[in-house]
Amino acid sequence: MKRKGVFVSILLITLLCFTFTGCFTVSHLFGDDETDDKITVDSGVMQNVVKITGDGLEKDALKVSPDGKSLIYSQYREKSSVPELVLLKDVLLPAKTSLGVRDAHSVAWYDNGKTFIYSGLDGNVFKLIKSSIDGGGKTYITRNSIGDGDRQPSIKNNKILCMSTISGVSQIVCLNDNGTEVTLLTEGVWPCWHPTENKFLFVKNSNSICEMNLTNNQITELYSDTESKFFTPIYSPNGKNIVFTQYGSVNLSANGGKKRKAGFRHHLFLMNCDGTNKTQLTSGNVNVWAPSWGINDELFFLSDVGGKEEIWKAKVRITN
């Protein structure tokens, strides 16, 4: 999801909106006051929204370390189509360090907060590779790719989930972090381990968020919408909630004398771990994607407000 655009100043506007329940809620809008190119959040759910980076470079594959201190993401330099991995040693500061890893996507952290896995291009095939923020080189986990490219790793207790395309079908695969005991589990993409239980989230057929329990191999559909596509479902740190990216139709209103047609955008949603109580976290004529939980209910994500892809942070108010 790469988008070019001119620079616009970021304005913070606070509006009071009367809801149908008779209660007042507060919404924050970040963007250009003369157009509807802004991200809107309900401060009853998303609080303390701040932008972390400001270099204007294209970004993807955002992932916060388990201790919430550091953050790795993929960055595209100007006039380059090859991404490189970048580290924010402090998630609250824009100071960044190149990790010297190119053609890299889809990062997953080990519990120690120093070692990580990424999906790296080796030759013409993506493989799973282990590295360290301390400059530990790289170790191939899948020396020979499982299928036509291994992507989207998630790791827990030295067990890796990933997606690999096999015979033209996207499969969820489980393997040890040394590359042994490869097991095909089910069709799907975007696997994510539950923080404590023996199960994981994934997306099936692009429009269904599912959960697979590895104790009994039972698959449960949590939420589906044939009019939308879903990406990157992730459990909250306590395992009680799920945040995901939904690509769907957005009704864009006229603003500042400029009319915008309805279109499709990526936005973040929150729901209970059983698929109930779905709540839209972001909205507007922008894209918001790549959510990653920090600590203390902090959520990091990417947005292209003003045509510049930057990292943002917010405090999510979870009631259950």
C-alpha cells in the first residue's frame, strides 16, 4: 500500500458530536482542514493519538517488541522499490537506525526483545530469516522455502506460524524455529498466535477472520463480510480482544467545497475475541493499517494522512 502525495500540515481539531444514545462523544481529526483527507478517531476508544515519525517515506510491516520499548518496520527510500528494515530503539522517538537488511518484510519478535524473524528475499524466493537488533547477522530458518515464498511469521515458544503458497494455494504452516517439523495446518493468510493459548488467528478467503485451536484442530469463523477484505488480525496482549485492518467502502462527504466520491480505504477495527462487539477505531478519507500492540493498551499503526505514510500511536480504551 504505497501512496505518494504533497505535504500537508497536521492540524488537531476537536469536535463535539451528539450521538443517537443522547450522550456526547469527542472525535479527533488529523489532516487538512480544507479537504476530507484526515483520520478520525473516537476519543472514547482511541486516546492520546500522536504521530511518531515524520520523514514522509513509504513504510510497511510495523511490529513492536514484546517489552514495548522498540519497533521495527519496512521502509522504502525515495525512488526505490526495495524495502529495508529500520529500528526505532525507543518507540516514542523518531530517531531511527537502519538494520542493514534489504528486501525484507513481515517481522516477528522473539520474547527477548532483541532477536527477530523476517521474510527476506533470497534469490527470487522469500524465506524466513533470523537476525538481531544488535547486529547478529542472519540465520536461515527455511533454507529451502516451504512453498513459493514464506511470509508473515508469528512466533511463540520457538514455534513459528507463517504463510506459504503451495500449488497456488495460500497455506498456514507451523514449524520449529530451526526449520524442522513443518506441518501444513489450513488454507489462509496472516497467522497470529494467541499470547497464552494454543490457538491462532488467520484470514480465510480474504473476507473471513477465523481462529484455529491446535488442541483439537477446530476452526471457528469469528467474523466475515463478503463486501470487505481483512488483513493482519492480532490479539490484544491479554488475549481478550482482536484488532484488524478492514478494506471496505467509505462514504466520503464534501468538505471545504471539494466533493469526494465514495471509495475504498483501509481502517482499523476492534472486537471481542469471540467476534462480538465490533467497533470501528479509525475512519476518514485516508488509509490506516498495520496495527501492532505495545504495552499498557498502546496501539501503533501506519496512516497515509496527507499522502505521507507515518507511524502513529494511540491509547486504546478496552472495557472488557
